[in-house]
Amino acid sequence: MATLPAYRLENLNGEKIASPDAEQALICFIKEDCPTCKEVMPVLEAFFARFGSTIPVHIIGQTSQGNAALAQQFSPTFSILDDSALQVSFAADIETVPTLVLTDAGNEQSSRLVGFVKEEWQALATNLSVQLDVDAPQLDWPALPDWRPGCGSLSVDPANEPRLRAMAEGSPIRARRIDIGSQDDEVEFMFDQGFSDGLPLVPPTPERVLAMLSGTKRDAQEVLGEMAPNMGEVTIEKVAINAVMAGCKPEYLPVVLAAVEAVLTDDYNIHGVMATTMGASPVIVVNGPIRQRIGMNMGLGALGQGNRANATIGRAVRLVVRNVGGARPGETERSTLGNPMKFTMCFAEWEERNPWSPLHVERGFAKEDSVVTVFTMVSGPTLIVDQDSRSASQLAGTLGQGLQAVMGPKAYFATDCLLVVVPEHVDTLMRDSYSKEDLRRRIQEVSARPVRELVADENSATGIKAATAEKMDEASLDQMMTKFRRDEDIHIVVAGSEAGKFSGAFHGWVTGSVGSIPVSRKIEE
Amino acid sequence: MTTIMDPTDERVPVTRQLTPRPSAVTGRVALLDISKPRGSVLLDQLEEVLAKQLPGVTLTRYAKPTFSKPAPAALRDEIHQDNDFVIEALAD
């Protein structure tokens, strides 16, 4: 039998009593609203009277009010110890009260009686009397019932058990615990501590964090990496804490973890993404079967509010960056204007409405994989309205013209973009059997401009510097330049409702190895 | 009383002292370009002025590979070891 946990509990006189350090001890767990516990009170009194002067006899009650009531009703000569925190009962694995435990040296349990079985209690009393060489307890055994079932211990009550499990030694959570005073409002407290993005947070209590961790099979202490700018160590537990605050369900946690892992890569460069004055933000796209399983929105309003998974997964990632990485506006987060995507931006691709390869397949994953892809975007979704084009080349032409504005109409070879094509636009493109490659090509074709049009002029000093242009010959100035350095810099996904001819474009930040490269991670479930 | 779990990295920041400021610029001066547009223009001008006004000073140009990421540790070490002063051109 297991060792009984060490404890220091207060008795009814307010004295702290330590767990026994003796060759033998008798400990009984009771609670006041249990009829069997009341029935054994005289038995415990007789045990205490006989054995209490030779070995420690501790009676542990599970509610402080109940302990006082029992003392008043039975006037025992022992003082009931207060385990209203239930931590001793939980650690001792007490499922039923009364449970009578006899321990030997080292607090090993040598005997454990659950409920009241007269024969067992009597045998224990007789044996102990012999061992201790004292008279047997004075009890009218025949008057006692042969058997009484015990009652459920409060430590296994569903109202208490998750909290106790989270607080117990051996719990997988290790983060610093912060006690919020009973007079303090916990939501206000979290605002004051700077944990929040400006909206209220769900308090990450140990039981909520433990429940969140049930969403993954991974070890809570596994280190995912170091988050810039403070290079804070990101453990699965820290992600779970921030996911609780963001409002996630445990089943979202694998998506949050994969997104955080993507953000932690050197390619993604979260340091630059947060520090830039341009106001860049992660944009998270989820693919694969997990979309349906966790109820993500990929249809009507997919990029907007109203869906818990979309909203809280994106928020959780941002809170990890803020709280573990330390990127806070005004400190190392230096965005000039800020950006509403900095609260959250996460959605799923409507793969079933996508006639082409979905994003994750295009990026080398199997269709049945669940994958998260994180982009860095500075604005969006910017709508490109086209309710009139009836051919693919016209519609793709409109999209190309719209994308010419990314980062500025003369910013060529400057960045990437994420184009979210809506179902009605998909249908128009498919009328002419357009592939994704056709769409990209047409966008590049329509948005291409001769170099001379991109030179700084009296209307705008952006674009190619005049001094550079002066060194070019006529043929070079006539050369056509595509908007995007490579066709693959136009990332394409499908989402949105069946009605509406407005595709959306997210505009990229500095792309490539000098900025941020989109990163995909398989979601481990 | 509610107990919550700390969502931060739980680090207490180290308080660092500023290096004492010398009264005169002597020895070796690093001119660091973070690779943002026009940073080099500022450093070119500075280099010219410093070379004229402080002929005894050794000026060395350095550049970060990209402005969007922290300087690589090797570059930081090199600048630290080989210089007494650093002038960094931050942005456009």
C-alpha cells in the first residue's frame, strides 16, 4: 500500500498538527454530512481513548464547518483536523469516508478500512491492543451495526476533483501559480498585469490549464523553442495557459501548438514581424480534416468574427507572442498604426469548394494531413470587387489589377500576397477551366508594367530611384516587370460564402530571407 | 481566492548599467548599417565628417544582413572586440 502523504493541518483550536512521525499511527478521514461517519464517532472516541496516548490518532474532517458541528454534537476528546482544502484526502487517494488507515514506520499504510465493517474494525482494534499492550477499546460492539456503507469523499466530488488534480504534487503543470486576493476581480487583475491584448481574458486556473492540456498527448514540459524578442522559453504548458486565456477549447490546442512552432522558426522571423513599424501580423490558415472536427469556419464570414475556433486559435498565438515572447506595443512591438489582425487572424480553407489543390497539398503535405500555415501580412482582407466579369481572363484580370496596389502601386518585386478566392469567383474561373497556375500567370500579366512607369516621378517618389533609371538604356526601361518576383508569391486559398463576387487579398510584409517566409506545420493530434 | 497560472516566461529582467561615457572619441569606431534603405547615406556622410574631424580615429563599416532580424552573434562579437564605439544607422 502507498505511503500516506505528509501534512500540516489545523485542529479546532487553530494549532498546526504535522503528520505522524511514528512507528505506528491511526488516521481516519470523515465528513460531517455522512451518516456512517457520525455512527463511527463513538468508536473513534473509544479508539482515541485507548490508543491515543501510545500512538498518534488523527481524525481528519473534510469541511471546517462540519468539523465544528461534529465536535459540538459528539464532544470528542480528540480535535478534528481540518482538511477542507481536501489536498490530504486527495493525495491519500481517499474515495470513501470513513476510511480508517493504520500506518507503520515511514507512513506506509499497513491497513486501510473503507466504510464501516464491524468485523474489520473490531479485528483492527483487537490486534492493535495486543501489539501496543493496552486494553481493547471499551465498546459495546454487539450494539453496533454489522455493516454500513461509507459516503463519497469530497476529494473525488466532480466539483473538486479537477482542481485537486491540477494542484496536486505530480501534476504536469509547473508554471508559477499566482494567487489573486479574494477582494480582487480576476479579470481586472489580469489587465493590470499586462497579460491582455485589450480584451478580457479567461482566468487560466490550474484546472482549466490541465483540461486544456488534455487536448494534446505531448508532454506539458516539452520545449517548443525560444520566442523573440525576450527569447522566452515556450513550453506546451505555457501555450496551454495562453490558449485558456484566449478562450480556446482543448481540441484547438494542437492547432495552436503547430502555429506557435511555425512562428518560432527562423524563416518566419517573429522578431521582425513584431518589431516592424509596418504593422505586420501572423495570418493563420488551417487545412485538413481537423477543420471540420473542431468546427472551424471556412464559409460565410470566414475571415470575420463569430466562430470560436477561428477567433481563439489566432488570439492564443498572439497571446503567446505577447506573454512568453514579450512583444508588447510601445515596447518591442513598434507598429505605427497597428492592425486589427494583431488581435487574431485565423481561418480554414474551404477545400471542398476548391477545384484546385488545397494550400497544404500545394505545399507538400498529404490531403489527409491537418496542417497550419502561417503568413505575415500587413493588411487585409482588402476586397477586390468584380460582379461583372463572366470570363476567367477578365476576372483574373480584375484580381491582377487589384493586387497591383499591394504595398503601393509602384512597389514591384517587393512582397507576397494571400488571395482568398470566393466560391462565386471560383465558378467564373472554372467556367474556362482555369488552373491556379493560369490564375497566377494572368495576375502577373495584367499587373506587369514597363520599368519606366515604375520610376519615381513628380506624383510619387516611391518605386525605382531616378538615379538608377538614368543609368538604364531604353530597352531596359521598356522591359516589363511583374508585380511579384515569383508566381509562387501569390498564395491562393478558397473561402467565403456561396453568395458574393468579392475576393479578398491580404498584403504581404517584407518577404524572403530578409523578412518573413510563410511556414507550414503538420498538426500533431 | 482564485489561483491562476503565470502566462509569461517568468523571467525577471536583468538591470544593466550603461557603459561609462568617455569624454572624447578616440581609438576605433564602428559604423553599423542595419541594411534599411538610406542608412548607408547617413553613414557615408558621418564617415566623411568623422575622418576630417577625428583623424586619429579608425573607422570601420559593418552591416547587418537584414534589418528585420537581430544582428548575428558573430557580428556582435566582432564589433565588440574590435571597437571602442559604435554608431548605428537605424532606419530610412
